[in-house]
Amino acid sequence: MPHIQQLSSHVADLIAAGEVVERPASVVKELVENAIDAGASAIVVEIQRGGMGLIRVTDNGCGIAPDELPTAFLRHATSKLRTEEDLGKIGTLGFRGEALAAISAVSRVDVLTRQSEDAIGAAIHGEGGAMGPVREEGAPAGTTIRVADLFYNTPARLKFMKKDSAETAAVAGLMQHLALSHPDISFKFIKDGQETLHTPGDGKLESAVYAALGREFAKTLVPVEGRGGDITVQGFVTAPVNGRGSRSMQVFFVNGRFIKSQLLTAALEEGYRNQLLKGRFPGCVLEVTLPVTAVDVNVHPAKTQVKFAREHEVFEAVYHTVMDALEARGGAVTRPANPPQQVQNPRQDFFQSMDVKTYREQGGKPAPTPQPPKPESRAAFGVQPISAPEPVRPTWNTEWRSAAKVSDSVQPVWPPRGMAKAPSSALGKAPASVTAPAAAAEREQLPAPRPFVPAIPAAPAPQASMELPGQETVLPHEAPWRIVGEVLHTYIVCEDESGNVWLIDKHAAHERVNFDRLMAAKEPPMRQTLLQPIAVEPGREDAALLLENLELLEQLGFGCEDFGDGAILVREIPADMDAADTAATLEELAQKLRSGQSPDEKREALLHTMACKAAIKGGWTSDPAELRVLVEKVQSGEVRYCPHGRPVVVKVSKYELEKLFKRA
């Protein structure tokens, strides 16, 4: 059996470094937090090649005593803890005493430091955890730490590093969070010789937000401030109308420490309940301050997660602070100034009180319109005569017949609304079952019902095309179902010969059709060139992620380029997508790219978003031809579930309906 032996100190240091130093951004985080704890009022961070080539952090803090420099690079050496009681009231960012030891174990490190009371500074050099002697050297007050050739002695870790642009974006995102958590400190970030971030350090959070997150995001923010007991919440949240496509712009701090917390995210979004569109998320920069004894920061090596002693109180504080601020702002729930007017249908046969067989036998003869009772009949019951309200009518006239095999040469045989009726010679001889009702309707000065031929768009969209290549034109045949109508501008109502009622979610069905079409496509989708390019600011990390995948975006129909400073310029978008959805779509695509793994999985996740954005939306008024194509695909069994797994159609049998009405 294998023998148990103690690891060498070098191997133990490498293992410890793996817990603390995950990537260049981890090094920057540890060094900048040490600079903040040292009382610095100005911090400069410079990186090259995403931090893999060089990381330099300069501060004007208290500095390190020359005789303590070698000790600073030993494991579990720190100036921030003394006794075990201190673990329960940690008020500094760094406290583990492992950062410098872990960093020096996997890189080449140089430190130059001077305390303000000393006349000359001190310097030290180390490689792979082995530190050299301390030497005297001239230096400004403060500390400069230079880290070069990260992971040079750990090739197993080196091969997992991402592209330089991705590592740079991670460091840039970290610098944003650090600048926001300490608006009283001036931060400067330089990548490959170019300054990309510089905060004034004037102590105002709004100044830090403007410098770190940009003007466009800053102007959408609403200030919030609240208190619950000894818990204080303050900062900014986005207005409800400025919801974002992902949670990437939700920034939380607890006692000056940037954290990721599902509890705070849930509390924030609960405050926006019923005020955000579905699929949109609020952005925020929120600082939660509470006693250091009420929060445990020693639960994760990266110190990005904390544990609250009173979770319910923290949740309530954030929730009520956000909700009260939105209510006090007023107008949180916006309504259109000019609500759309209902377009009344001139025909009276939209809803039929007959089954499919009877409707077919009568050739679609309109059902008699029910007449309101005469005033005289109401007088017998002591009811005053009132004028009958106008019946509620749908916004379009549906045709329930369908064709299984047609071609583009088949044209509609009835005139569109508002046009004169074509002579019978142009239409051909109509069936007897149609001619009689049409003549009767003409005598009654009512619009004639449509002939028993389905409406086929003259130029159907590619996804809606029902032409079969290589087939001759075939006259349409009767489908075993009919479209009864549409309710809530979202659900299509159909009836089949067996008496079943079908409710079809038009958005989910169209989303599935789009997804299948995109998955099967061999060529990129058609594009539309924007008259005015759109500048999208998804955040530095998301922007870098999108720019890394420009080739994949090209395959989806997007023409994008780097616009600098965390922005992307979009010149082309897919032809079937609304330009107003560009920013939200790219934000969602960045979220999918972050979670995807293999190229095929990434592509499939992106197509989910593309299919959803291009689909008709619930609440939209749709053309009858669009609905007819969707119903055909559902009734044929081609579409059953949307790409996210939600059902597209619900069937209610005649027996189930009769049970609801106590008829069975």
C-alpha cells in the first residue's frame, strides 16, 4: 500500500497558491486589497498581456518596514489579525496572510516600499517562493509590487488560462468593482500602456459609477437609501423602464467588500415585482453596511461570498429600501399615452355556435347575430330600458380552412378589405354551398363570406412557406380543424372534428419554428444593415466576451466591432430581428456565452436567444396567415414544445368542457 509522507514546503505552497491565485485577476485583487488596507488614497494598476506578462500595483499607503519584508512572504503572516477573537470581527479586506506567499510561489516578484518616516526605501526579489535578501533602494512613500511571468513554473495551470483579452476583461471588471466599493480612493487602470479607468476619488459614489460604468448606465440610476435597525442600505438602482437583459450589472458590497450573493439578488428583484418586463433584470450598485460581528467573510478562499448571521433582516432591509425608493420616485409603472384602439370586424361570424361538420355543410354561413331584448320586455321586471353595448369584436377576420400542398402560384380568391369585389368570371364558378349564402348575404347587404378556399399569402416568409419542391400545384383540401379565434392576443383557439378545443401559445410555437429553422440552416441568416449603427455597452467583461466570439456572432447575423471602453458598435443585425432588441439580445448572448462549454453547446444556446427575439410576441396583433401556418405545424405534430421545454399547445376535450359546465 502507498506510504503516507509529508509534502515538501514548495509543493504545499503551490497547492495553497491554487486556492488563492486562480488567474491574473486574483493577483490584482489580493494586491489592491492590501493597498486599500494600507490606507492608500491613490492606487495605480498596470497589466500587460492580460496580466500574464506583467502586473504592477502602486499605492501611496503606509508602506512595509524593511525588516518585515521577508516575513510578509511567509504563509499565514499578516498584520491584520492577532487573536482568535479577531476572526469574529474582521473589518479589513485582507486577513488570511496567504496572498503574498501564494503569489510569489507561482511567479517572479519584486517589491519596492518606503514608509513615510524613513529616508530610504527597501526592495526584495523572489522567484518561485524563494525570496532574496532585502536591499536598500530609493523609493517614493508607499509600496510598488511587480509580478511577472505568472504560472511560469506551473504549466498545468498555465494551459487553462484564457486569451489575453478575456483575462484583461476580468481584471477590468475587478477594477470597476474595487473603484465602486471605495469612491474615496482614486483608481487608475492601465492595460498595455493605455489608460482605461480613472476615478476621481472624491468620495462620491455617483462619480465612481460615472467613471467605472459609463454615462449611459449612470443616467438610468435612481438613488436609494434606507435603514433597518443597525443595517444600512444605500446606493443606486436602475429605473424599471431601464431593465437589462442579464444580471451582469448588479453590484453588491458588504462593508466595503464586493460580494456575490443570491440573497441580495433575490431581495433586489423582489422590490421590482410587477414593474419589470419578463426576461429583464434590474441593475444596481448597492452598499450594505452592518456590524462586522453580524457577517462572516471567512467562508471562501476568494472572499467573494459571505454568510449573514441575520439573513431575514438583511433581505428585508434591501427589499424595502428598493421598493420604497421606486414608489417615492413615482411613475414606476408606465402606461402608454395612447392605448391602441380596437378595430371592429365587419363580419358577424367570428365565433360560431356549431361544430366543424355543421359549419362545413353550411359553407360557413354566418350565425345569426343575437338581438338584445326589447325595452318592453324589460319593463315587466321593473328594469329601465338601456342601450345595448356594442358587442366586443376581434381585430381580424380569420379563415379556418387550410391547404396541405400549395404553391406560390395559388393566389387568394377573395378581395382584401376595402377593395371592390372581383367579378365571378375572375374567380371561377363557386360551389353551390358557397354561392347561395353569398347571394343571401348580398341581399341582406352583409359582407359575403369567403369562398371555400384557404387564404395563402402571395409571398410567404421563408419559415411560413408551404410549397413543396418538385411537386405540381395541388388544389387545397379541407383540414380537420378550424381556427376559432385568438384570445388575449397571445393564444390561438382551434377546434377539431372530434370536438377538442386547442389553445396554442403563438410566441412559443413561433419560437420553436425559428429555432428549428436556425438549427437546420447551412448558411448564416440574412442581415439588415442599420442606417445608424448602435453602440451597445454591456459591461467590460461581457463586451470582451462578445468580441472574443465575433466569428460566432457573424454566423448568427451580427456585424459587430470593438468601439472601445467596454462598448460594441453594431452595424448589422439579423433581418427578422427588431433593431430595438439589439442591446438586450447581445446582453443575453453574453450570458449564454459565459455559461456555454463546447462550441456546439454555445451555438445552440445562442440560437435559443435568437429564436426568442425573432418570434412574434404575446400581445401583438398577428396576421391570420401567420397564425394559420403556426396552427398547421402544431396540428401536424411538428411543433409540440418551445426550445426551453415549455408546452406549446393545450388540448381540452369536449368531455372535459362538459364536466366544467356540469353537463357530463
